Amino acid sequence: MQTYESDIVAWSEEQAGLIRAGRFDRLDLEHIAEEIEDVGKSEQREFASRMAVLLGHLLKWQYQPVRRGASSEKTIKAQRKELAYNLKETPSLRVKLKDPDWLDMVWARAVALAVTETGLDCFPDTCAWSRDDEVLAPSWLPE
């Protein structure tokens, strides 16, 4: 029997085989529970990352109007599509859009991205845009 600590891939294959064979008495339930929780955390991290990239590009759009172009617009559209897909596939992620701690963390990442890519340091401390009505709207862009 493989151990979780020695080879997680072999362990996961073995655990899946045990489940399919109905050998529930041999399952490593504690680690299976951890892995299931990690799947949810991974989805949340991806959602936060995509939202930060979107917000960062919206900041760049607003604060560097002379650099607006097709590439920026395509990045914004692509991130919105990915976020919409994430919300469709995992609707429970929508609660994150109302979580002030999550929004604060995502906004900080977005500002850091915008500062790094523009060299500007004039961005607001908090997001003034509505996540549903503006940020995720397919055609909205800040002015």
C-alpha cells in the first residue's frame, strides 16, 4: 500500500482503485478529505488570480489611456470569459465577489501588477468598481 507522503500520484491512483472496487475499509480517509478540500482551494486560487489580472489590466486601461490597444482589450475580454466560465462551472465562487477580505487581497495583487507593468504608483487603495455590474460586464471599460 502506497503512503500519501511517499508518492502522492501512486497513492491517489491506489485510492481511486480502492473506491472503484468498493474497498472502503482500506481508504486513507484523512488524506482523501484533505485532497478534496485542496481541490476547492485550487479553484479559489485560480479565480482570485484571474480576477487580479483582470483588475490590473482595467487599472492600466484607466490610468494609461495612451497605451490602450487591441492587445489590452483582448486580455480583458479573455479574463472575463475565463471568470464567467469559472462562475458557471463553480457557482459557489460568486460569494467571493462579496467577501471584503478576499476583495482586498485581490485588489492588492491587481495594484501590484499595475504598478509593475506601468511604473505608476497612483492607484486607489480600494476598488471603486462594482464586480458584477462593471468589472465582469462583457463590454464595460473604465474611463
